[in-house]
Amino acid sequence: MAIQMDYMLVFLLTGIGFVAGNFFLSSLLRPFRPNPKKLSTYECGEEPVGSAWVQFNVRYYLFAMIFVIFDVEAVFLIPWAVVYQSLGIVTFIEMFVFLFILIVGLVHVWRKGGLEWV
Amino acid sequence: MEKLPIYTQKIPGGGVLLTATDKLMNWSRKSSIWYMLFGLACCAIEMMATGASDYDLDRMGLIFRGSPRQSDLMIIAGTVTLKMAPRIQTLYEQMPEPRYVVAMGNCACNGGPYRYDSYSTLMGVDKAIPVDVYITGCPPRPEALMNGIIELQKRIDRMSLKDKMAIRV
Amino acid sequence: MTLAPNISLGKEEGLKTEEFVVNIGPQHPSTHGLLRLVATLDGEIIKEVVPHIGYLHRSTEKIAENRYYHSFVPYTDRTDYISAMLMNWGYVMAVEKVAGICNPMRAEVIRVLIGELNRLASHLLFYGTFGMDVGAFTPFLWAFRERENILRLFESLCGQRLTYNYYRIGGVSHDLPKDWVGNLQKWLAHFKQVYKELYDILTYNVIFLRRTKGVGILSKEQAIAWGCTGPVLRASGVDWDLRRDETYSVYKELKFEVPVGENGDVWDRYWVRMQEMLQSISLVEQCLAKLKELDDKLPRLQRGSAEWKENAMFVIRTQSVLQVEPGEAYVRIEAARGELGYYLVSKGGAKPWKLKIRSGAFCNLSVLPEITRGKLIADLIAILASLDIVLGEIDR
Amino acid sequence: MTQEELQSYILQKYPGFKLEPLAHDLTFLVPAEQYIPFCTFLKEDPSMAFQNVMSLTATDYLDYMQVVVHINSYSQKHRIAIKVTLDRENPKISTITHLWPGANWHERETYDLYGVLFDKHPDLRRILLADDWEGYPMRKGYTHWNLTPMPDDVTEVMKDYPTVPNPLG
């Protein structure tokens, strides 16, 4: 059952319109009273000291990188998994080659010690 | 845009519209007051007991939240000392606007048993932040705390968008 | 396909990293009150934790110097509000030692009974909040449901749920109401089944073991040197319990074992407190038996008889404004959080000259920087919760 | 060791010490300069084996200040108290945190509330009061804003006590 594309614009507009309308309506009714103390960062009641822009440990960056790689892998896997029967045997094998390359990457990072928190 | 309710009142059918939104706003604010988990002393244990299984606060829509950013009720449960008063003011300021304060226990109302001969207690939390409902008792029973919250809900019911009081400065 | 040799994964000499300071401030869901921890972190590893206390310092000791001996008892409730009966007991014993008052036998047995019941309620609250801090919410609800029953028993006894003012100098304020013992026995039978449930859902739970086993190890020497007492000390392997080693009241006639942990980690501190709950239940039952035996031995005095008059004079002397001759004493009892000491100095007259409350949690908390150095930040909250601190007792 | 053996053992080692007559448990009045040698002796001596400090505090006797240390031993199951008399204006004593680290916070609290300076203490700061608090509140002369002294002589207070009917007729 093909999706009638001509209604797509209507769905799009009502969706965005509904959200924008709610935001506008509530901006009319909600109180808006910013003051410096309210906008200061929440420090469990204490006065915030120093800035949050500090060079923290590189470990975090490493973990972020590893996560992004395997997240993108998932992005490719999911659409393939939905329609892989109709795509025939070649793409089936091709996807496993793709998976195999990423597994090699994972093993390398694991052995290199990128996953433990030193 | 806060003048809007006052203008709608002037146009002929506006008053009806205003009271309808008032009722809706107050009903939604009253029945989902999220209180900040902020126990100071003995009353905090009674507040936890009220929040736990026997006297359940959840059935009145009160869920405890960790940070002031997501809560609109601050229950001062315990003695406020001079060292803690500025922190309470900061926390009160950092709560989003329709915010309410319940002073639970004699210590929060006026210093309680520590009113005389104590050099480091603040005689009542209303010297630091505006308070909506005072609950007496040392510590007040869970039913007394729930009664105080019902008083707060009645007070929220009487609020209206047009008068300044609804939106506490 | 090997990495270039000089790129090291996060080793220090490779890239400059700064420590950043995390402030777990006075208002925090898991600091059990107003405690501020300033933790300097290197990534996830804690370099140094500095606890700041004093946000609940209500100058109880200054008030003590301006109160009569009787009117100070309610203030002791409000220092450690989770086990208020034991705080009363400590103060009242200190005054009795300085004033030289000895109590009737029945009052001593009731004191032990109520003290153990209050220790049970305090450990139940520890079980609930410790479970919540480690991430399990069910223990909190179950523990509070059981604790409500004890609070109802206390309320029918002395009218208050949390701050009882029940112990008096020279005994206790009321005798047990008529059906109180029956309700207590009914509840004890019910609680023994529920205790197994409470014990099973948390103690050997895999996630709980991963979070607590081998975390925050407090060695035996460290615990002794830093003055930790109570369950924290016993969990580190020191077999020391004031109820047995420096017996007071009627503990010498009651039989109970002292649970001792092996390696002093968070799990052991939790386990010691759970075993102490069982000991408290058996102690309560022994006291009930002793009370029944006392009832038969000591018949109730009829009004106007000689002993009744002698007892009445005892009541007048102790309940009116008490005059204590000069003297000083340091009395310590085994409270729920460790050794609770009262150092009372009296220069004669109706008011103490000086009163120092030594609370167990004060010294237990001072060991926190020692055991969290070099640990992960996620374990800090579990270690803090296992010390079972109450800020009212620390700040006084 | 029992209290009598302990007392004779120590007096035989340090004959100069006097005993506190009013104390209900064994208390030694130690001159200030002998304080640290005596403490190291108590800690090192095998038959003494005092392993930790239970409580360390000061008492203000109006014309002199006294630091009181209660130490106990788990292995020998005995405990004693040490009292050192200091002048009230600027009380100064050396710290014992190098012997028993547990005394760290006790000394900080004694400095905070009584003003006793412990030299060579790792970080002697206020622990209970706010850092900018001036004065030492637990000293006898410290008057603060809500001190209402209760009368010392008890006669007129007894008047409004509910008189217990004297059963002796």
C-alpha cells in the first residue's frame, strides 16, 4: 500500500503548527521573571566558583568517539534489517562484510585498552 | 505579555475567558505540585515518612524532585541556621516562577525549641524567603503535613492570572 | 594497522588534563541532610573529598548550659532524631551517674526494651535510605512501612512519633500501657517473616553486590585510629560492642552475639546492621520475658503502703527540679550509629556547667576522605550512605 | 587492667600527676609541657595500648580553661581522661593528631567553639560555624542576641511547678 505523498505536506504542517502554537500560547500565560540569581548555574545552593570550561580528562572524548562509531553502524543496520528479504543474497553478504570490519575495529580498541577507565 | 489578562478583562466577553483559563491553570498547578527533596532536620524524617508507603504524598500529585529547577514547592523541613540561610535564598531564587514555600515544623515557623539561647539559628524561615503555609508541630504528624498541603492547594485555587499575587515576584 | 607508537590512550604525559571540582552541596538528595562534599576529580577518579559540616549547628551544647537537667531531655531527642530514645538514654545515664541516682529494676528493663526497639527502627531507616542511594526504590517503601508500625507503638507509649522525651532521670516517664505488650508481640511475629523478604531482595542481589562488595574498604587500623565506632568499626573486624564490653543497665543479664564483618567494605557495613536487627529482635523478646518475670516477683504496690511512700519520695526527688552536687563524668552507650558519649560537668546547682555530646556519626564521617581517595565518583555516594550519618548528631 | 591497677601503674611512672577529685572516672591533671610525652607514652606502652581518642573538648572555668581528652583502648578494655589547664586569654596547646588522627575534627571543633589554638594541627579552620564568624560562642562570657538566662536559684521556679501531693501527709 503505497503512501499517498500528497497528504504528507498536511501532516507536516499540522505537526509543526501544533507544537509552535502551544509554545506561543504558553508564552502568553507563563510568568517571565529572569533575575541574575535565578539564571546563575545551580550548585546545590552554593555560589558557583570558576567556569565550567575546564580541560577535563581525555577519556571522555575517547568514549564519545567509540560510541559515535557504533551508533552510526546501527543507523546503517536498522533500515537494512527492515527490508533485507526483498534485497536478495548479495546485500545480505555485503552487510556481514560491513559488520566484520567494525568488529575488527572493536577488537582493536578493546585490546588497546580504550574501553577500560584507567 | 503579562498585561494580556488585564486587557482581555476589558473586552466584553473577556472575563469569562479569563476565569476559564484561571480555573484550568489553577487546577493543573494545584494537582501536580512537585516538591524539592530538601530535608534539614527531624521534620525531614517525617516528610520522608509522609512520602513513603503509609501516608502516600504521590496520591496528591506530589513527587519529590532532586533539583529546584524542576520543582515548584519548597518544604522547609527543619531548623534553618544562619550558615544555611543564604543557601536557602539561592535555592528559592533558582526555582521557576509559580513557586510556593511551606514552612514545616516549629523550627521553620519561628525557631521552635532553638528560639532561646541559640546563637546560630535563624528565628523562622520567613526572615529569609516568603512563606505560603506554616505547619506547626515538632515534628508535625504526616497528617498535619498533608493538611498543610491541602491548605496550599486551596490557596492556589484562589489565585488568578490578572492579579499580581498569582505570579509571585 | 597499528597505532602510531607515541599516541597513548589518555596517559597523563600524553595530554594535559586539569582536575575539576564537583560540589555535592548542602541540598542533595543523597547526603541525608545538610552535608556539603567538595570533591576534586581527575576524570572519574576522586583525588580528594573535603566534607563541610555545620549547616545544622543549632548550638545544643550552649543551650544545655542554660537549661535545668529535666528540661534538656527534649533537646537530646532532636540531636539524633532517628534514634531519639538512645540519645535520651545517654544523657539521662550521665546525669544519674553524676547525681548518684539508681533506678528501679523495671525501669531499666523497659529502657533496654525501648532502646533496642528504637535501634531496630533506626536500622530499618538505614536499610531504606541505603537501598535508595544504591538505586533500589523498593527497600525504601518496605522499610518505611515496617518502621511505621514501630512508630505507632512508640506513639501509643509516649505520644510522639519521632522525638519522644520518654526517658527521665531516675527511670522512664510512663509504664507500658495495658495492651502494648500484646501489640508488640503481634508485630514481632509479623516482622520476622517480613525480615526475610527485606534481607533477600537486597543482600545477595547481583547489582547490589557489584555496587558494594570491595568498595570503600576501611582497614581495622584506620577504623581504630580515626575513632570510628559502632557498626562501622565492627564491619572492619574489631569485635567491640559497648553493650557487652562496658556493660550498663541490664545488658549483662541478656544474651546476644555481636556481628563482626571481615574486610570492612560497604557490603559488610550493611550486613552488620542487618544482623544487628536480628539481635535487637531477640533482645526485645528477652526483655519481654524478663518483664513478665518481674511482674510476678514484684507485686504492684498498694497506695499508702510503706514501699509506696518510699517510691513516691523517689519520684518527688527526681521529678522536681533536680539539684546535682559538683562532679563530672563521661558516660558512653552503644547508640545506633556508634559510641554516644556525654561528658557532663556540674558545679552544683540545677544547671549543668558543661555538656559535651560525642556522637558516633561525627567520627565516622571524618574517615570519609580517607576511604574515598582514589575511588570512582560513582562509589562516593554508596560509601557515604554506608556510614549512616545523621547531620543533627554531627552538627549538634 | 582495672582502674586501680591503671592508676597505680601510671602514678608510679609519673608521680607528679594529680587526680581530679570530682571525676567519677580516672582523670589525670597533666601539666601542659608533659602533655605530649604522656600521650606518646600512653600510645606506645604495650600494657597501656591506648588506640583512639573518644572525645576531646575544652571547659571554660571562668578564670582558666581546661582541655579534656578521653582516650580508650580496645585491646586492654580500659579508658582514662587527661585534663590540661590553660590560661583563658590565649589558650594554646599542641595537637595530638600525629598520635591519633581521630582527634582531628575534635580539635577543630574545640578551636571553633572555644578558641583553643592547637599548634601543628594539619588544617585548623572552623568546622561548625560559618568561616566569617567572629568570637568563640561556647565561652562563658559570650553573650548573643537571644540569651534569656534561666534563674539559678530554684526557689521561685519551684513555685509554679505542679506541686506533687506529698504522700507522707
